[in-house]
Amino acid sequence: MTTTGKQLFTTLAPDGTLKVEVAETQFPDPTGNQVLVKMEAAPINPSDLALLFGPADIDNAQFSPGKLVANMPEPFNSGAKGRHGQRLPVGNEGAGTVVAAGGSEAAQALVGQRVACVPGHAFSQYAIADAAMCLPLGDTSARDGASAFVNPMTALGFVENAKMDGQKAIIHSAAASNLGQMLNRICQEDGIELVNIVRKQEQADLLKGLGAKWVVNSSADDFLPKLCEAIDATDAYYGFDPIGGGTTVDACFKAMERVAVSKMSEYNRYGSNQPKRMFIYGRLDLGPTILTPSYGFGWTLSGWLLTPFLAQAGAETVARMRKRVLDNITTTFASHYKREVTLEQMLEKDAATDYRAMKTGEKYLVTPWG
Amino acid sequence: MTTTGKQLFTTLAPDGTLKVEVAETQFPDPTGNQVLVKMEAAPINPSDLALLFGPADIDNAQFSPGKLVANMPEPFNSGAKGRHGQRLPVGNEGAGTVVAAGGSEAAQALVGQRVACVPGHAFSQYAIADAAMCLPLGDTSARDGASAFVNPMTALGFVENAKMDGQKAIIHSAAASNLGQMLNRICQEDGIELVNIVRKQEQADLLKGLGAKWVVNSSADDFLPKLCEAIDATDAYYGFDPIGGGTTVDACFKAMERVAVSKMSEYNRYGSNQPKRMFIYGRLDLGPTILTPSYGFGWTLSGWLLTPFLAQAGAETVARMRKRVLDNITTTFASHYKREVTLEQMLEKDAATDYRAMKTGEKYLVTPWG
């Protein structure tokens, strides 16, 4: 027996033609530790967009009902060789109701319950999910629980990682995002100093309204001195950047080094001994990351992804993090959406061009049953 | 009582005027663990050049006997604010004879001996050095022992660091340098695979003549596929780059990821799980480091400096490394020089423009007594 429902797929042909479409699919019966979830809501996160569209030319795509065809420019098409010809489902996370379960006790216990889940194909009317990764939502609605994994665990992951590394302060850029606001709340709760970097005055105002102590505007003329001031006051030599391309990381390293050097009693040709650490966890800007030789050799830059971090943190820490998210899903870890769309509406021009712009605070929620 | 001798100083004025000059200096009597070394030979390393000239415009400098005046362009002049107005000695390392010593037993034991030392002001007729950092050279000449610290300990440091991190293969760029040739010999002795990146065919030929198994030419059209081939064969996901600016690190990460992805059975939007690690340990190219978003998030790039590495490695490891260098100073750890210059000749136009070009295999040796 199988269940039939609509699902979204993205396919990149070797010639660079990207086809994204809604199609009827058959979902197999769940087995073992699997559950079948009737999906009610799924957020469109930046990490989903990387797979859904990548850097394809959506502005000049051909749109038809339930379908979109666009061109993937070079060098990105060659760079995505690994997915050529594969019809890939999309959607990291979402929430819905468990309608069937495999034989395991954990899976059976979830039947009939509303859960948040991480199926990897959440832009769909049904999804097969791992029971161990499902969070029972209780009275929380699917809309409120749809973003219970990616953003909450990422924001909490930053704080956990900082604590593991003995840090008491964090820099965060693109800080007015849903994730940034969450991080602001977590840091306030945990007594971690947070230096928020935004690029608009209204975003600065928003964060200050939410109690943020340190907010600097990267578009302002005094960005670097203000960033230095915040680092000087907080000792934030450790930060997370979702932009990736451009000079955000470079500016952070520069400011950290400037503060560290100002505290040195004598000149050192190699710069300060202050370790400086930045992580890139997203690619809102697909341009190259630019690092200038202006902060010595005492710095480390890494990519950061949630899954390897959770594997490194271990089961006990992850369980503690998940409980904290669930207990505070409509407060600390609440997400906000600009608009709800069906699977078909996801592929209409106005929606697609709007959500793929990934503007701060303008997240979309997919409701596959309308 | 003091000793008088000639010494080289570099001074950067706040207006960007860089003055480098030879001057008579008085050296105080050594105390405690210090020794006074009559310097006979000191190499001009890239790390010395960063302080000696930095990115100053030497081509258009004014040259007079024992003196050079050049302009430091922006943004480098502002970036070097920490040294403005300070008259700084130069020269990390060198060799000579201990002519006086402080009261400590270790210092007294060195009197009359030829030693390699790391005074930080080696471009000088005399230097005050720390006895604990002196290597007694025995029958080895000062010329042969002059480069016993920076390059040998750095090359050996790479191999030690790789072993600490569980690596069995290393990538090295600008690999035909004195340091690169040393690393080639160390890796052969220790059974570590070494992927050498050079930018000229003659450098590739040189290294192959020295028994290097993997040499790739970054100027060749097939650079990236050849680099992939070498990584595939060696599992070198770990490398050291002295160039810094440009795309060398980027090319290494790209090739590492391409090899890792080719071994994956299914597409992952986030790239491979293969950790990729690169270190920048020099700035032969002062331009920005360019990192493109084409190797997922499983990468880490750090600055690498010898002193913090030695501090981290601990006294026992450092002692073992120093013994190995001393035992093999004219073989594994031998350096070669293009030309010998006096302190005054260092500041003549033909010499200064030649050694500051830091061409591979064209290192200069300063002999302060002519």
C-alpha cells in the first residue's frame, strides 16, 4: 500500500537547464523507525534555496502552472555536476501529523501526533521522516512548529559552540534575521554578549527594540570604529556570518585585531597574539570571500554546518538542545513569516522572485494543502 | 662597559616615509641568561622583509650610502600605525661567536662557541641573544648555521603539526623555495606524502630531480586536474601556503572537494563531509585571499606562525625538533644563498630590489663584517 500526494522536485540538466516542478508522487509505507507525516507547513530557509534554485536565473525563468524552467549560469552549472540529471526533492524541515508508522516502538508512539520533522523533502503533502528526529508538538500548531529545527538548533548551536570554546561573547552578521533574533534572545537568556551586525538603520532599531545592547550598521560610515568599540567592550573575538561573500568576515577580523593591538604595549611585526575565530554558515552572497592581509596570522576561518556540529556535540547535548527548543517554541524560538504559499504558488513568479531574495524578516511558509 | 658596532634600523614615520639605515650602536653587556654574539652571517627571510620594507615603494626609493628612504603607500601605512615613529632593528636569525655572557650557567657555557641564534636584530655586527634559544654549531660554519632556526623549524613544524592532526600527506605551495626543498627532504625521511605546487616548469624539474613524487605547476592549463590527481593518490586534505594573496588556497580547497565528491555515492547539497584544512604562513602576495563558494562548509583556513606553534607543541617536542635540525644542518636542513652582502650593500638599489622580489631560490645572506 502506498499513499499518493503532491511533491516538489528540482532537476538540473547537464546543459544548465533547471526544472522545478510539482508532481504527483507515491510515498511508500514507513518501515522500522520511519513515520509518514501528512505535512501541514514547511518554511523556505536559505539552505533550501541553495538546492531549490541555487544561483539560477529566476528573473528570466519560464513560469507555467506548477512548473518553472530557468538557466543555471557558469561556473555554477559545472560546479553542481554532482546533481546533474538527478530529480531531487527539497525542504529540510516542516511540521504535520503522523498518519502511519514503521514497526519500532518510537515510531508507533508518534501515530496521530502533530510533530516537527526533518525529512529533507518537506515541500510535499507527505513526507517520510525519522522518528528519532521528530519533536512531538503537543498543542503547538504546525505553523508554529514548522521551523523547530534548522534555525533554533543553529542559533543554539552557535551559543553551545562558543561555550565549548570558552567564549563569553559572539559577533553575528545579518543579525536582524529570524535566526538573528532568536540568537539575540538566547544570548540574553544565557548571559552571552552579542555584537549584532546589520546593514540598515531600521534593522538596528528593530534589534535595539528587542533589547540588543550592541548593534552596528555595516552601511554606516563609522562601521569599523563602532565595531571596534563593541568588541572592546565585549571581548567578542568569535563570530558567525551567513553572508559568506564579500568583506564581512574581513571587517570582523580587522576590528578584532585593531582592538587587540590597541591593548599591546609594544609593536609586533606579526600582529597580536589574540586568537580570532570566524565561521561562515551561509552564502547569502555567492561572491568570493575577501580576506585582506591586515590582521596577522592569529586567525581561523571555517565553514559551519549544523549536522557536523551536532555530531561533534554528542547525543546528550543535542537532546538538551531539542528539549529547550520544544519548551520555548512560541517564545525564544518563534519564527515569523511574510506569506504562506501552496506548492504551486511557490513556483509563481512573484513569490519565487520575492522569497529567493532572502530579505531579512521576509521568510515564506509552504502550506502544501493550501 | 658596552660594545660598539654597526646595526640596521627601519623607521616608518606617520606620513609614510620609510627610512632604513645602518647606524653605530652601543650594545649593553649581557646579563642573566643573555649572550652577546659577534654576528657573522644572517639570512634575509621573507618574514624579515615584512618588517624591513613591508610594501614600501623600493623601486622609487632614494638610495645613499648606508641609507634608503622610500614611501609606504596606503592602506599599508595606516595599517602599520603600531610601528609609526619606532626605530626598529631587523633580522630574526643568524650565526656568530659568543663573545660575552650573562651570569647564568647556560649563558657562560656558550662563551667562545659558535652558535645559531634568534635575536630579532640579526642584521647587526653584534646581537644580544637568549642562551636557551642558541644552538651550538660545533664545526659547522656560521654561513652554514645562519638559517638554522626559521626555515628548518617551520618546515619541521608543518610535518609535526600534520602528524598531530593525524595527517599522512601535505600540500605545499611555492614548493621550490629553500623551505620547500627542506620540507621535501623531511617528508621523504618521514614517509609523509608531499604534493608540491610550483609555478614554473624549471621549478617542477628541480623538485623532481630532488626525488619529489608529486609536483604540479599552477601555471599549466591542466593545473586543477593534476592537483586533483595528486590529492586523489595521496589523500592530502591538509596544506600550507606562503603566498597568501590570490587563489592558491582556493584552488587547493576546490581540488580537495572535487576529489572528495568524486568518491561520494550520492549528491549532497552541502558538499562532502571530508574536512579540508589549509594554513597561510606567509604573504608573498599582499593582495587579498580569494575564497569562492565552491567547496561546501567542511573547510578551515588559519594563519600559521612558528612561535605560537612551538608554544603549543611544548618544550619536549621543540627540543627534539632542534636536535634533529642541528644533527642535519648541512644535509636535510641546508640553505643556499644567491649572494652575500654587507649591511651597507643591503641598502644598495641592485641588492634591495633583487632580494625583496623574494624569487624562489634567490635568498641573500648578510655578512655584517664583510
